Amino acid sequence: MPRHVSSKWKKTAALMGSVSLRRLVPETTRFEGAKLRSALERYGMVYIKPESGTHGKGVMRAEILGDGRYRLRYGKRTQTYSSCGAMADEIRRSIRGRRYLIQRGIRLLKHKGRVFDLRVMAQLTPRKMWRTTGMIGRVAAPGKIVTNYHSGGRLAPVNRLLSGHMGENSARSTLRTLERIGVNAGQALRRKYPGVCEVGVDIGMDRSLKPWIIEVNTSPDPYIFRKLPDPSIFKRIRRYARAYGRK
């Protein structure tokens, strides 16, 4: 049984099978020009991402501007178009026939002017129970639309990032919610793919403080948790990983 599921489309379908999670999953569809226009009309901003891929590579952001033009951001490049059709043509040239998805855009919270999201690590324990074992924040590099550490993002404790947007009690409640999301995501992926033993859930908080599941990785990088002040978190993650056979 495979432990790693590369298709974001398949992982999204697995999350949608969970009653507790489906309301937290932004609407996602396969890329087509007509679907791009429809999603932009509904949400104003969307992300276009490869169906398979890691580290935020290939991710684009498209949005409608106030004057009716369209803007596409890719890496640090920005291009403006007079029509959605012209922008869709440019996207098609860029993706060259590869499978891409359109995902509803979430206006993420910011830390010192840069967007951030939260990586929640959940693992199967030696007793075959799911447990959230670590959380860490990822702050986008200047001018970047993705937060990934491998794309220049900066790691930070979750409490530090949340403290600028909510009080202490609300932050504690949010952490408990994030822990539940991690466990539920692990259970949802393992129900569909019984080989899955760990998940890294990327969660974005919108301006109303609602958490959204942006993506799930079934082979998440455990080493980012060495950046946290508490060394016991990484030690626990490695102990559980060894128990289910990860090198």
C-alpha cells in the first residue's frame, strides 16, 4: 500500500469525504478557461497549481482588478491582461498540457506585511491512533505568493503569528481546532489510502479567522520542526516516524 499520494486532486476528494472537513476545503476544480472565468467571478482571486508537485513550484495567482483587468502572479513576476481569455491563454502556454487545478483564493492573514499559513503535522502513533505532533508557521518571502520554506519562506512559532490577530484565549482555542483538523485529515486520507501514516496539513487563516485547508502532503518534511524552540517536538515526530518505518 503506497504511503505517498502525489495527486492534489485525489487528496482533495479524500478530504471532501469527511463531514467535519469538507466545509474547510476551498472549492477546487481542474483547470479550464471557462472554469477560470467562473471561479474569478465568484471569488475575485484564485490559485492555479499543478496537480502534482511540491515546495510551491508552479503555483500562480489570478485575480480580477477593480478596473476590470486581470492580473497573474507567478513567482515574483506580475502580468496584467485586458481579458480573462488572454490570461487563460498565457496560463495554458505556461503549463504546456500538464494537469493543473484551480482553487478558490483565500485572503490570508499577514505577519509584518507578509502572508502566512500554518503547517500542522499529524502522525499515526505506534498504537495506531492519529495524533497531531507539531505545528509551525510559514511566512512568505518578500514578493512571493507561496509560503513554502523551500521557496524562501521563513519559519516561525504559531503562537507568535496568531498573537497579532487574536487574544490569548482565542489563540488557545484555535490551536485546539488545528489539532483536530490534523487528526481528522490523517483519518480521512488513511480511510481512502490505507498506507498513509503521516500528513502535513497546510492551513490558511482568513481575515475572519476561519481556518482553510489549502493542501495536504502525505510525505511532509519533518526537519522544519527542528526550527522550533522546543526540541521535544521534533524528537517525538522522529520517534513516531521510525515506528512506522520512515527513514
